[in-house]
Amino acid sequence: MKMETRSGAATILLVSILSACTSPDTPANSASIENSCINPTEIAKQTIVSDQEIRFELRNGEVWVNKLPRVCPGLKFQQGFTWEVSGTLVCSNQQRITVKDEGTPCQLGEFTRQPKAS
């Protein structure tokens, strides 16, 4: 399924909601979880911080940052990307994005959950 996003306004096709794909014995306070996943239908807002970092704010208030393994030329300038999601989750190190209007393909890196603001 093809999904297109722009910072501040995400156009997302509806998909089934699944629970997290991490193992149940993962510590809840762990800020970084290997193979962590987010459900793209739960993204309320995204911010492209740089050519190597995207911040996703979910409807439940969680904030996840994806640090790409390499610089993705044009990502910050274009402020948008497309992605094709297989299944219902986007997991660490398993998703490619394509920079809007440039066509540059880039690999997403690890998702890191940010601590809740106090």
C-alpha cells in the first residue's frame, strides 16, 4: 500500500491496527527497542528535523524519532516523503522512503521512543 506524507499533514490509508511488534518482556522504560515498530495510522504529526532524522508524534502522545543510518539528500528541504507499507506496521531498519519531488530512496533506521515531557 502506498502512503504519502508531508510534514504537518499526513495522508494515510487505513490499515488494521496491531499491537507493538516488540516482545512482551521488553522493559517498559527502555527508550530504544530493537525492531521497534509504529503503526502509521496512529501518526498525528511528523517533523522532518534533518536529512537524517524524522520525528513522529502518535495520537496517544508518544513521540518516536527515527535516525536514518545515512544522510538522505533533500529530505529536510523537500519536507516530505512517500513510503509503501507492507502489512500494518513500520519497524526499525525495515522500511524505505522516497524523498518527495526528488525520488531519492533512503532507508529508515532505528525508532527510539522519546521520554514523556514532564
